[in-house]
Amino acid sequence: MKKFLAYTLLGFGCIGSSVAYSADGIVQFNGMLTEESCDLSVDGNGSSEGTVIIPPVELSELTDIDNAEQTAFTIALRNCNTSMTVRPRFEADNAEGGYLINTTSPENGGAEHVQIALYNEDGVSLNAGGYNPDSKNPYKPLEVDGETVFNYNVALTGVERSTVGLVTSSLVYSIEYQ
């Protein structure tokens, strides 16, 4: 009991000791609230969601990101009521090392050791799971009376130990206004 009381008093003594601190700077936050929006369309389907069909790739032709056969898709914005610049921002939570991982398990017929790479319209690889610099994924001015189109590509990539099977994944995106 004496040890418990001594530790308790010691603990309260630590709690009661003064803490030193100083205020050395200020962080300011700037933001914007807007009701502006656009209608989104994936591959011209009129919906913000869509499916991109990647043609089958023979295992012997599966290659690295620099040489993979790319499949084009678009994200378009229409009926915008603002004159801001915009770009899609990718937020996939199923990405590893910047590539989308195959979400079809081997038990369900999924290929192993294969990924889906994302590219900009110039064929430069993008980080499918996070930040991309303006030089790789630039902002574009909105076409108020027309359509602003972002062209992208995807490709299956893999390594020597890849196996045959289904490849599926998804990419979450949001529109950044600037």
C-alpha cells in the first residue's frame, strides 16, 4: 500500500509540474467556398463513373511501364458555370507504388503480380494513388459553353512471375478547382 501511495503521489507531482512552451509562429489557412460545378463524363458516357475495358494482353507480351500497350480514356467536364481552371485528382486507396493493384484475388481467377499503370495524354506515368505535379497532370481552363476534356491512358504492367487471370481495379477521382 505504501508503494502504491508513493507512486500515486509521484504521478500527481509530475502532473502538477509546469510545462514550458512558446509561440513562435502563425499558420494561416486560405480557402474558397463555391457553388460552381460541372457535369462529369467518363469516356463520353454522360456519367461521372464508367468502365474502361483494357484489351487482353498475352502473358508473353506483359512488360514494364515504359513499354506497355496503353488504352485511352477521357474525363470530361461540361455545363460549367465558372471560369476557373481544373484537373482531376486521383485518390485510389488500392494503389501501391503509384500503380493500381489487381483487386480480383487469385482464388477468384485473378492474375498475380500484375498492376494497372495510369498515364497522362503524353504517355508519362502518373501516380494513381496520390499527388501528381502540375507538369504531369496540368490544370486546364474550363470551357464554359463547351467541354473540357482530360485524356488519359491505362496499361497492364507486370513482372516475370506474373500469372494469367482477370485484372480489375478502380480509380477514385475528384475535380480540383483553381
